[in-house]
Amino acid sequence: MSTLAELARIRAEYGLAPVGGVLWLGMGMLPPKRNAIEIDPANLPTPLECRAVAGLDVVLLFPGTLTRYGALRTLADRLYQARPQRLLLVDSDHHRTAFLKLAKA
């Protein structure tokens, strides 16, 4: 997959979602997962494009020492507003994780 816009098009036209409902996003890097999407910190997806993650489990990886906090916060807010099932942030440099949203039991 190339972008969130492409994911939105595939979900709308064909009704398909990533295998297992897990979407791997990398901010400024491509996660070592199949069907992962790299997001350029200088060109963040719009809130409309982020709606493609609705109902999915989203894992956002970012290099902590290279990522600007403002861009990370903006992207995390947009993804959270898109109503994913779960939203997990992973700092690949400092090995920290943060669940911003958990599935309801």
C-alpha cells in the first residue's frame, strides 16, 4: 500500500481491509511489515484521508529522536478522531509504547 488515500479507495471500492484488521504505519520510516504504509512527516495525511483507519487496529511506529513532536501529535490526533478500534504508538528508538485507544470489552 502506498498511502492512506489508497487504503480508503480500496476499502470503499472493494470492501477490503488489511489482513487481521491490523494496519502498520511508519512516520518517516517504513515498518518491517507486509502492507505497511510510510507517512512523510512533512506531508501528513488530511483528516479525511485518516478516516480510512476506522474500525482497524492501528500501530504507528516512529523514530523518537528524529520525529518532531508537533507532527507526531497532529497525526496521532487525526488518527484518533478517525475512530480506529485500537491505536498504539511505538517509539522505535527508546522502545516505549503508548496505547491511545483500547478496544472496548
